[in-house]
Amino acid sequence: MVEILNRLRQPLVLNLNDGTSKHILAKGKAEITSEQFKSREVKAHLEKGNIIVLKMN
């Protein structure tokens, strides 16, 4: 499991590679699987600094 933090002041919706989406509140935390972490949109938000990884198991 990967715990991520939304650094934005607004909610964020991540479209994951398994066809699901993850809603994260402003400044909120969420857990996703390691397979979902590999999705293109997660990588793009990481590069922009919109989300950060808190824990990776």
C-alpha cells in the first residue's frame, strides 16, 4: 500500500490505471495499491508536486 497526501487546497480526483478513480479531499490523505501507484496520472501529479508519498510498503 502507498499512502499519498494531496498538497492542493482543493479536492483532487485521480483516474487510476485499473479503471477506478480515487477522490482525495483538500490537504487529505489516501491509500492506493502499488499497482495503482504506477498509473500515468499519479506520476504526473507527483512530478507537478500536487501529491507526495508519505508511506510506501
